[in-house]
Amino acid sequence: MVPAEAEAEILAELRRLRARVPQLSGALAASADGLVLAQDSAATEAESVAALTAAALGVAQRLSDCTGQGGFRELLVRGEHGYVATYAAGEAAVLTLIAEPRVNVGRLHLEARRSSVRITELIEHSLGRRSGPEAPAADHT
């Protein structure tokens, strides 16, 4: 989905995120349809996590829409041994994090939201899309 250069930049962002939140045991960027874009984790089941994230994303999107809460932004699952958190990274991708039970959830959200914005920018740039202040101005003549 993304060129190798963008994949390397996404991986670098995942590594920076793990450095900022040391209680993360894994970080994964995936397309919304479940394909791994980049991962920084010792876990070997990245493809399974990406596929499950895509399934959870579909349910979370429907739940958010059905309850009138608007578009999907994030999903947090707390298990006996820690957290799995998924954040929207634009329309086409998600950031999924695996965290230890002792993680500061507020810090997790803060840092993950920053990284999801950066990953969105990297993906959009690699696909030739522009957003924000760098976007060409519309011609209103």
C-alpha cells in the first residue's frame, strides 16, 4: 500500500512512540483492511493482529455511527495482562498498540494520538495527497 520509503518512516515513528511510552510491548500500523504497513514488536503474529484490528475497526465504526458519536477515532481494550489500543490514522490506516497493565493510559492516548497524526501525514504524502496548510489553495475565480 505504501512505498518502501514511507514504510521506513512509519517504522521510525513507531520506534519513537515506543521510546516515549516504554510500557509498550508492540506497535503496528496497518491499512484499514488489515494489511501490515509497519510493525515494531517482537511478536510474530503481526498479520493476525492487523486482521483482527480491521475486524474490530469495522464493529467500532458501526457502533460509533449507530450511537451518533460520529466517525471512529480510537478503541481501547483492557485485558487481564494489559491493553490493546487502536487509533485512526486518517481514512486508510490504523495504529494498534499493545501495552503493559502499568501503562499510564492518559500518556498512552496523548502520545498515540500524536503518532497517528504523523502516520496519517506520511501515508497521505506517500500517496500524493496533501492536507492542511500545505494543500494547494482552491481556485475561487
